[in-house]
Amino acid sequence: MSFLFLAVGVWALAMLGWFVTSRYLKSSDADRVKARLLGTVRAAAKKGKKGEGEAPQVLQTTVDSKNRLAQLLVEKYKLGPKIAMWLEQAGLAWQPAHLVHLSLMAFGVTLALTWLMLPVPKWIDLLVASAAAAVPTMYVLMKRKSRLKRFEELFPETLEFVSRSMRAGHAFSVSLEMIHREFQEPVAGEFRRTFEEHNLGLPIDVALQKLATRVPSLDVHFFVSAVLLQKRTGGNLAEILDKLAYVIRERFKLRGRIRAVSAHGKMTATALSCIPIAVAVLMFYTNPSYVTFFFTDEVGNIMMGAAVFLQLVGYLVMKKIVNIEV
């Protein structure tokens, strides 16, 4: 009888050990799969080596915003997809409601300060508060522009790397995965995401089209079109990528020449736009009664509003003249 109890006890302990071990292994496998989908694998190590860009996310997660007003505005006016695209292109791990919340906070704080501290008409308070509310969006757009510019700078070298890798015998998809190890952000993150999407079952043409959507660059559209055309008609993709890299570098050289030629026009536009502001500041200190007319009198308010509007129109026209697309 004692032998039977001993056998049952050993069997129960073995089953308990098997159950605990299997649950642990399943949990660790699930964590690894989730980390791979969320792009958090080796993110901390890569962050210090490859700049401040975050690892790409294949599985997009949604986080409920704590600010209900911002979330309601995003949902009511359907701003989520557009703002999410801007944030993704800027490399910022924000939610759309977070950006709207920052804009609302900037508007409220600036409006309260100007309303209580500056003796100016209320419409100027609203104008200043609106300008402050646009600061978070301008920050996102500047980050987006800087990130896309960095991507375009690294893109020709990336194409040549893919070409050399294919000549060495690697498949095209394997070459995309190797970019993540050899290049810096944002090229590494974008191509790693493309490889992960394809590796998880998405067709390569769909993954490349999503890359072209995330990176709105003419060079990337050329690359995606060349790869998709070669896939349908055949040909030497390595040679096509080499020629595409050469064309992109020549476009960069032409852009540099155009920037050098149009630098004088940009400086002139900036100087002409700053002169009225400088004159207004000087007149405020030398003859304040002459300047306060534009703030206290109704006709002065109309004149100042018209002057600011025409000044903005003139600056935009001059900027459009010197902005030459290649």
C-alpha cells in the first residue's frame, strides 16, 4: 500500500512539474512573439547605436487616451489616421490624442497669460494663443521633415548595398533584413518593418507599397516601382538598383546647385519679411503713441490686420518663387 501511495505521489509531482514547465515555455514563446511583433527586441541596444529612432512596430497597439476631450475631437473630426501618419513618419511614439492634448494645453495657457498680462485687444490674444497651439504640430512636422531628409540621404547607399548583396547570392528579402544590421535609423527601422511584414505572411509587393506610403519620397516610389516591375517582367534587379542609386545621387547634386543659386532669393525674402517687425519694435520704443494707435483704435486694428495678412502673402509668394522642385 505504501508503495502505491509513493507511486501516485511521484506521478503527481511529475505531472505538476510538466504542467509548470509547459506553461512557462508557452508564456516565454508568447512573450518572444509579442516582442517581435511590437518591435521591442533589442530596441534598447539598437537605440544607443543607431540614433534616437524607435524600433518599428508591425503590430500596432492602441492606448486609451486619458484626455477625453482630445480623444473626442480626434474621433469627431476623423483626425486619427492623418495625425498617426505624421507621428509615424516623425518617429514619435505618440497617440493622435496626445498631440491634440498638447495643442489644447498650449492654447489655454497662452490665452490665459496674454489675457491677464498684455494690454492688447482680445483678438490679438486669440491670435497669439492660436500660434502657440500650432507649436506641437510644427515640432512634429519638423521632426518628420528631418527624418525623411535623413532617410533620403542614406537611401542611395542602401540601394547599392541591396545590389551588392544580391550579386553575392542573397535573396531580395534577405537583403532587406540585412539592412537593419548594417545601416542607421530611419533606414534600418523602415526596412526591418518591411522585412518583418513580409516574413509574417504579407506579400512582398504589399509590404513595399506600405513602405512607399510610410515614406512619401519620390525616390522610394521609384524603388518600389522598379522592384514590382522586375518581379512581373524579369530582368537584372541588381543593375536596376545601381542605376537608380546613380540617378538619386545626381538629383542630390542638382538640388545642391539649386540651393546655392536660390540662397540669395531666400535671404532677400527673409530680410524683407523681418524689416516691418524690426521697424515696429523700434517705433514702440521711440514713439509709443504712434504704435499704440494700431492696438487701441478700431481703424488701427483693421490696418494692422491687413498689413500682417499682406506681409504673410508676400512672404509665401517669395518662398514659392525660390522653391524649385527637382
